Amino acid sequence: MSEDMKQAALDYHEFPRPGKISVELTTSAESARDLALAYSPGVAEPVRAIAENPEDAYRYTGKGNLVAVITNGSAILGLGDLGPLASKPVMEGKSLLFKRFAGVDSIDIEVDSESPQALIDTIARIADTFGGINLEDIKAPECFEVERVLIERCNIPVFHDDQHGTAIVTAAGMINALEIAGKKLDEAKIVCLGAGAAANACMTLLVNMGAKVENIYMIDRTGVIHSGRENLTPEKAAFATETEKRTLDDAIDGADVFVGLSGPNLLSADQLAKMASSPVVFACANPDPEIKPELAHSVRDDVIMATGRSDYPNQVNNVLGFPFIFRGALDVRATAINEEMKAAAVLALAELAKEPVPQDVLDAYELDSLEFGPQYIIPKPTDSRLLGAVSEAVAQAAIDSGVARLPLPDHYPLTTVAALLK
């Protein structure tokens, strides 16, 4: 960033008051009677009700619309392990996005934990406070274990957004990009540069959506993850392909898809030139992608490209997913966010990109027109239809898969969405 932008970012977080979120009252607290009802002696009645029936916590408290954004600060954005306190601006930012885009109340929690087990225990002990838990910026491979154990121990949705949010938006864009390229997911040869949390989740979800494991070449710092390698983590072993390919240069030859979740400028022009016709390139390293779009388009005029940046078309942006996924899960009081709900979010996002783009979205991006095609394979974050489309799809999938504890609200999502957007 420029020096002006750096200072602007600091000023944004400091003024007019430090931070990005606050607590607001949801009911009257003006009179003596109000205070008697809010606290002593009136508060004893919901206490007794909840003690008798724990589900009444959803009736008498804000639990049902409250999500915790929790981290240990071990993998903050692209900055690494800077500790829990340094992660607070990011977690506050996530809470801001929950409220801004889906009306979900959210609080950030930064845990100074000496081990993954300590993090797990801390979160499990406070989980009853919330309707859902969004894990964030926890390094691999410990993030896999943290999420897995918490899903087992908690009866509310636990979702590591670095993994699954990225995967859901990537899969939606990928399905549309391959359709435009005239290719099928179950036949596509896919190269994934990176083998961390996001890469593993992206490939896992693509497989669940129809991709073939044998067509995926995942590459870490050592090279292609193949069946002859030893000491692989379980997550990497799931993508150990029987192949003679050993390097990115080997794997990229004839590939239909490149997914980059690694670092800047790691895909060369020569390697892009070796890909199959109408190559799909998702170069998602931030702030600098694996290959710059200007270079990619100069090498291949048939490339369909996405990045993680907002200043290029087709931004793979997690805000397209997590607020609306939690909105749908909370609205039917789901006990988990399962694979069926993730798949529903993918398909809802993919389909929305094919719909006519509203004028307010065009205005926000200063565009005259925007149509489904190589420059528009993923909806824009400011599209207000995301709330209805994705939330309803997720809520219905929760019901259909048996993890919902409430039916779909009448006229859903219109009643809920209208109230949230006021």
C-alpha cells in the first residue's frame, strides 16, 4: 500500500473511536420498570426457564443470532504468527462483515493458548454462549484438529472460514469458469499450488462437487504430493496421486485448471502457456497473485482468471460466503454446517452469477453492464441478493440433511432479509 493508504487504514481504525464494532441495546432500558425486568428481580424468570429447558436460551437471550469469531493469531492473513492480540483488528473486521452483510451479531475473541488442545478446551467451555463459532487465522495443520474436535464437542455450527469459506467461493467460481470454457469438473485436470488449510478445503470440496482425486495434483514446498512420498499428514495423504510428475512444471503441462493458494509470482508465463485450451487460473495469493492478470492475459487470450484482489474481475472473496452461510444456519438453528450445506452455498453462488446484475451493483463498481462470462463468474460482494439466495439454500440444506432444529420460517428469506436490510 501507499503511505497515504497505510495512514488512512490506521486512521480508519482509530477514529472517530477506536475499533470497528460496539454493543447496542435491543430493548428499552429507560424506566425503573425496564431495569427491574432487565436485571433484578425480573431476570430471574428467564434464568429459571432456561435452567428447566436449555433451548429457551434461544427465546430469552441473543444466543440465536450471536457468532464468536475466534483465533489464536497463529496465521494472521498473510502476515504469519503475530500472536492473538495483533489479530484483533482482523477479528473485529470479520465481526463487522457479519453485521453489515447478514445482520448477525458477532464478537471477536483472541485466545492466548499454549497448545491446540488448550485452544480447543477454551472454545468448548464458552461455546454455549453463542449460536455459532467462526474459527479464523489458525495455522495448518493444527487448524484441522481444532475444528474437527470442536465439531464433535459442540452442538452449534463450528466453521473454519479460512478453509471452507475460501473453498465455497472458489468452487462456485470454478464451476462457472469451467462451464464457460466448455469443460466438466469431473474431467478437469487440476493443479493446486499450496497444501495448507485453504488448499486442502478447496480440493476436498471440489471432489465433493464432482472432481476426481486422480485428476488433482497438489503441490507443496517439496513438490507434487504423490503416493511414493513418506511422512505426509493425513490431509496431504488424501491427495497423494500415483504419478511420475514431481514439479509444478511437470504438473501444469496440459492442465485445465490452476488454483494458487501459495505466494506471489510462482506461476510463470511459460507454465501458463503449457496449459490446455481455455485454461482456468485462480491465482489467490494476496496481495500479489501467483501470476498477475496483465501477464496472464498477454500470454493467453483464452484464459479465465480469478484472484483474491478487489481491483481485478472475479475476486475470490470469503465475504460472499460466511455471513450468509451462518445466517441460514442460525435461522433454522442448525447443529452443524455440513457438506450438504456447503454444497448448497456453492450452487446458490454459482447460479446467482448467471442472473441479471442489479443497477445498484453496477453503480457501486461504476460499470455500464456486467454479464455472466469470463469477466464475471462470481457475484459481487455488494449484491444484496446474496443474503436471500445463499441463506435460503443453506437453511434448506440443513433441514434436508437433518441438522436443523427449526423449520424454514414462513416466507423465508423475505421476512428475515427485509428486517436485516433496514
